[in-house]
Amino acid sequence: MSFRKGLLIGLGVAAVVAAAAVTYERYDTKTLKRTIRRDAVLCGVNKGLPGFSTPDDKGNWSGFDVDFCRAVAAAIFNDPNKVKFVPLDANERFKELQSRKVDILSRNSTWSMSRETGYDLYFPAVAYYDGEGFMVPASRKIDTALELDGSKVCVQDGTTTLLNLADYFRANNMKYTEVKFGKLDEVVAAYKDGRCDTFTADASQLYALRQTLPKPGDHVILPDMISKEPLAPVVRQRDDEWMMIVKWTLYAMINAEELGITSQNIDEALKSKKPDVMRLVGTEGAYGEELGLTKDWAARIIRHIGNYGEVYDRNVGKLGIPRGMNQLWSAGGIQYAPPIR
Amino acid sequence: MIGMSRLFGRLALAASLLLLAAPGYAQQPDVGDEPGLIANDDYELPPELRKQVVFFRSSEAPGTIVVQTSERYLYLVQGNNRAIRYGIGVGREGFTWQGLLKISRKAEWPDWVPPPEMIQRQPYLPRFMAGGPGNPLGARAMYLGSTVYRIHGTNRPDTIGTAISSGCFRLVNADVADLYERVPVGTKVVVRQRPEL
């Protein structure tokens, strides 16, 4: 071997080692370890969205997105209170996750392709199927958005809501007039004053806003969804262990509901002889250990937080939001979790 | 499955009661009702229990009634991934059942004749009560097969959303009247329970 050839090989090896080191440093494989060392999950949430994430005057957080982080904490620590909530703005949320300010983003974020590829993030599973919908006065007695031809539509300016609205009416050969404002409050005020026939926004938002109207029962939200807004928790890429914990936490809650396991009957479930139930609660197999957790990881989630339906009912259900697409696939919806086996 | 075995048990019970009784006998009375209490028609259900059109995927044909007891909802399947959803009160512990039945009879402002087992449990109940606003069966009743179960109204709208009945499904009077107009005798009724552990 010539000196030159040896040098080339040496340089090649050095380059590979350097690349590996850089890659290794970029690899974020330690979220679970860092979470355990810190003794808390850092959870990025919305600063205030009824049903999803709201603090009370003592700083106690509650909501659907909040409960999801508590479920992850329950799985890891057997303690749903080992979570630090970090309120984040919409425009900073993904960067804050990237820069490791939080371990999970659980902040009503729509899963889209560009958000995964562009921010180097991963949306493990859909927690809540939302979509753009319409609210109308009940007195109009209409059942479907296809009856909205010729309507004056209250809508917030500068949003994708506006674009979806245009697409939907054009696709269905219907005419409409936009009544648009920059601020949501102004849109609500216009609807209240009867300056439009219908109000469009994401359905979850419409239900929350309806509660603020003088007579909520006088308004209905149509069942049509004209856009896809799958809300999902978000984690960083290249931390498969953590991503799996987040993903299976959600799936454990959905499977628990399908199997009829609740926070009320979890002790009974631990004595069950049904194989599906035994695998989920950890009396058979070691599925939790393969996640880096304990055998009873899912039982902890169910005991402290409850199944998917319980979390839904206690947070968004009480706003009057029907389960709709978020009902289990076997009971009228599309929520479907892969089996634990 | 307890659901089905209880159903068959109750069917047998209902059949034996029917042998003993005059027609119109077998209305299964419900705990939590106050015979004679006039229903407050202004009572406003919480928003999640109000009648509304919802997204509902189903392999059942339009016109079928699906009752999901653990949710406290009754769905009237509309097709096109929709259903009309009504908030209901359901059977208490020990009075749950599931399966498929058909609406066998419909009645407006039905009379109520509490059966002996009920009188035994609650001796203060009337032996007969004519239909009307103070009747626990409320404004309408839809009879399910030959069982003691009905879909009916109520004079206690505050019990919608609870598990308190003896296996019947109760709706507020406005809702039961609305449903009554939409479903003929012969309508399929599918009752689903939460799975057992």
C-alpha cells in the first residue's frame, strides 16, 4: 500500500467518523432519559383554548391536549402530575419543539406533510379529527352545508378557512358573499348581530364560540366538514423510542375504550381473563417493557386519566361537541387504533 | 354474554307476565320517575344531550335506530354518514341488555300499569295511571318486540343522560314526539352495550 493510498483511506475513515459524530449529535435519542432525570414531561400547550387547554386562576391546566400529556406522564411515572406545561404561541410552537424546549407539543396542531418534512418533526397519531364547519341559526332548519347557496358567510380574514370556503362553494356550484374581519371577535359580533347567515371556522372552535352566545341552543353546527384538520401530538424526528411512547399512549387510550376499560373499572380489568384486555393492562406479555416502560404502563394511563372516550367527554364533550369522526370506528366514527399484540 | 342472556331472561319474564296480564300491562316502570309530576316543558337539556344531526358511519340502513347505551345516545340512521342523535336515559346496573328488536307498536300518551314485581319493590306506586303529562312514560311510547322494553318519553327530563331506568330508553317529550313521527312500526332497533371485561 502506498503512503498516498493509506492517507486516502485514513481521510476516508476520518470523514466517516466525523459524519457519524455529527449525525450522532443530531440524533436526539434521549428524550425519555432526560424526562426521567428531570422527573417531569415538558408539554407545549395552547395558552387558552376551551376544551383543549386552559389554565385556571391557580395555574392548574385542564383540557383534552393537557390530558394527553398527563397520560404520557402517567405511563412513565405512574403520576399524571409530573408534567410541566409550557404555553406556546402558534408561530413559535414548532421551533420550540425543535430546540428541545418541550418534549411533546400537544397543542391543537394540524398534521400536514410540510410540517413533518419542513420542521423535521413527526406526528405519531391523530388525537382528534377536526375540520372546517358551519354554524347556522337553528331557525333556518337546514341539515347540510349544501343548502347554504346564496348565504352571507361570516369568516375570519387571512386564514385557510377562507380558502377552504371558496373551494367548497365553487366545487358545489353555490354562490356566497364573504363577510370577513381580521379579528375573531369581530366575526362573532357580526354573526350575533345577524349580519350573516352562517359562520364558518373549525368545528371545535364553533362549538366553543357557540357557548359564548346569549342562547347557545338557538344555533346548530352542521355535521359537514369541508376540510381535513387532523390534530395530533408532535415530537422530534430521530427519537423512535419517544415517538413510540407517545404514539402508543394514544392507542392504549383508544383500545381501552373499545375494550370497555375505564378509570372506574380498571381494577376489575386487571382480573380479566380476556386476552385483549390482559395484553393491554399488562397481565399478559411485556408490551410496556418493549417500549422502555413497565408492564402496567397502559393500566397506569387508564387509572389516572381514563380511556379516550372519558378524556373526550370530560373536556370537549361537555362543550356539546358530538363525538362525530372521533367516535370509535365500531360505533359510528373513524378513530381506530392498531391492536396491542 | 350477560347482555343477551339477560335479554332472553327478560323476554321469558315478559312473556310470563303477559300471560298473567291484560293487554297494555307490560310497561316496565322506571325508577327515578315521579308519577303525577307534570313535566317541565321549558327544561333545557345540556347541549351535549340535545337532539342534533351528527356524523355517523354505519352499515345499518337509513331508518334504523341504533342505541349506544354507554354513550346515552339514540341514533336514527340517515345515510350519507349522518344520523339524528337524541340524548336518552338508559337502564341502570342489572337492567342492561343488547341485541336486535323491532318496533312492534306505537302509542301516544300511553297508560302505565306497573307490573307486580315493580309494585313489590316500590309499593307506593299507582296500580294504573292514565296517559298524560304526569305519566312517567311521557308523550309517546314505541314498544320493542314482545319485551317489556320501550322507547318512551318522560316526566323527568332531568334524568336524560343517566342510567336509572329498568331497561327502557327515555327521551324528553319533544324528542320522543319527533322520533315517533319519523319511525314506522317494524323499524329495526339495534342496542349496543359497552363490551364486558
